[in-house]
Amino acid sequence: MDSEFHKAYLNRATCHIKIGDFDQAQKDINIIFDLIARIPETDRQDSFYLRILTKAYAKYYAVTAIKGEFDEALSYIDKIFDNKLLLDEKFLATIQIDRQMIEKRRDNAIKKVKLNLKK
């Protein structure tokens, strides 16, 4: 499969994120996940596909966090950390900060719902 398709969908997802079309960005990222899933396992370990997958996970957690889908966002952060997909320390540190911010937003949303239920 032509690797340019993966980059094209990743770039298009980035464009959708920039214009605020998060649903379409998620669709494009899911296409990337589907395309990579069709590649034989041994080929998926190639650094090109690992980088694309890492970027797709990062975009997916960002989109889901923006949409308020905090648990989903955190699950994609976990996928990045579980796989240690070609990450440098600076990127890992940034993602860890994002994780803390998302957890805080999630916890605040839960508190708000609980307060509204008591009213």
C-alpha cells in the first residue's frame, strides 16, 4: 500500500483540527488506523508506520479531549506510552503534561455533574 495515503490522511486530519471540524478529523484518523491494521504485522514495525501511528494517536487524543471525551483521550495517551513509539523525552514530557490537564478537566466535569445532580 502506498505510504503517501497515510501521510495524506494525517495531513488532512490536521487541517480539519485547525478549522475545528473535529468529527471529520476523527474519521480521517480512523482511516489511518484501518489502513495500518491491514498491513502485515512485521511491516507495521517499520519506523515509518510507527511514526505515523504515534502522530495519529497524538491527534486522536487531542481531538477527543477537545470534544470532552476525556477517558477516550486518556486511553490514546496510554497507547502512546504503552508502545513507546519512537518518542523523544521532550515529546513524552509534553504528553505527560497533557495527560495531567485532561485528567483535571475530566475530574472537574465529574464534579460539576455531581453538583448538578444534588440540585
